[in-house]
Amino acid sequence: MAFNSSNHPIIQGLMRLKGMSADDLYNLIKYDLDHGVHFFDISDIYNDGECESLLGEVITKHPELREQMIIQTKCGIVKDRKNDIVYYDLSYDHIIESVNNSLKRMNIKYIDSFLLHRPDIFFSAPEVARAFATLSQEGKVLSFGVSNFPHEALKYLKDHTNIPISVNQLQLGLGHLDLVREVLNLNVNNEEGAEHTGELFFYMKRYNIILQCWSPYQYGLFEGSIFDSPKYKECNEYLEILAKKYKTSKCAIATSFLLALGNDIQVITGSTNPKHVQESIDGTKVRLTKGEWYTLYRKTGNLLP
């Protein structure tokens, strides 16, 4: 399947595969494909490569799945278990080695979308650009992007390569709205007006870079679900009102909230439960009014000056 991220607003995240069998994963992938989800996000760091290996086991048993799937993986986070060290590495050698290892683990010939997982403070844009060129020329990667990259790091990389940067994967959801909050609170002398992302939101729009939202239903950094948290009581009350109006779930409304930000938005569901995956899919059918969107934004506790 040719890479075209704009056709896939919902992405199946494959970080939480630990403990799943190959048959369980096959059933999840089949459910996704049967319900219009063809985009799958994974990383070499997820369960120390075991998530990629499990996906590879499924593809080996069911090779017919591959051409129906858009597979996106990432590299850059390194965990040295022996010495209890975690560091980032975006050197040419590490990128090339990581791609080759991912291809082997997943038993595939090419990666549809390859992301740099986090910005290595030492990374050289010309060196990364050289790695991208090599992988592109060898046909091992069809499209490139980044994850958790700030404005200037993204611009630095873009300035040194003629290969498009198609994606930036960032945490965004009702429980983590810094990316849009700083836009809406320009020149407000408080925390809401503090700059956290350097106007990254509109920079990405300007250059047609897809925004992939990870942990869209969590608050903080994996602190918990917004749907279960007393911190988001007013938000959940309003989600219930909207869910009743649109005859859907709170998760679908939370998904719709993000997708309303534009056609260049994708939402990654990390759930491996088909019921919850379906709730995310249902969010693609809901169109919140502008008033509902801003009300939901305020119900999360964010200021709208």
C-alpha cells in the first residue's frame, strides 16, 4: 500500500503488546483492517524490540496482511540494560543499523514511515539527512518524519534535507493541551501564556507536516486516563453531555475534539481492546460545533482569555 497518511485519521498504536500472543495480535490487526484502520505505529524501543518481533511473527504467518498495512516505526531511544543507561542516538550509523534491525524483526522489505523518536541533543542535521537519503535510495523507507521534535530542531533538520519531513508525533489530548494552549493565550502573563512549543502548531501547518497525537486520552506523562480522573470532573460531565447528544462514547468525543483541528491530524489509539479502538474510530464521524470545541477546551481547566 502506498504511503498516504492523510487518508488514515486513526492509527493503531502497538506499544502495549507485551503479553499478547501472535494470534491475539493477528485478530487485532484484522479488526483494524476490517474497520478502515490501515496505519500501525510501533518502535524499536517498545518492549526492547519484542513488539516489532511479534508483529514480524504475525506477518510471517499471514503475509497477505503486509500490503494492506502502513507500518511506521521509530528509532533514537537506546536502553543499555546491562549498565542501566538510557540515551538518545541519531547518528548516521545508529539510524541505518536501527532500520535494518527493524526490517529483520518485522520480516518486511520496506518501512512505510520512519520517525526519529526523540531529538538527540548532539544530532547533526546533515548526518541525519545523509541517512535518510541512503535509506530512501535503497528503498528501505518510503517516508520520513520525527517524534517529539520542537520547532527549531524540526526546522534545523528541514533546512538540510530535500526529503520531506511528513510527520511530527507529539502528545496532544484533552489532558495535554500545551501545543494549542500557548497559541490561544498569546501575551497572557501567566502559565497559560507561557511558551512551551515555540508556535510549533502553526509551523507544522505551514509546511504540511502531519500532527500525530500520541496518548490522546492520558493526562500528564502517562499519569492516567482523563476518563477516570477526578481532576477532569467538569470535562467528563461535558463529555457525557456531548456523547448523549451525538449518540456515541466519551472517547469518540475526545477523538473528534482532536480531529477538528484540521485534516492534517491523526490520533493514535494505544488500546489493544477492539471495543476501545472502535470508540476512537467512531470519533471520525462526529463533527463538534466551534462552540462545543471551545467549551470542551475550557472544561479541561484551560483559560480562554
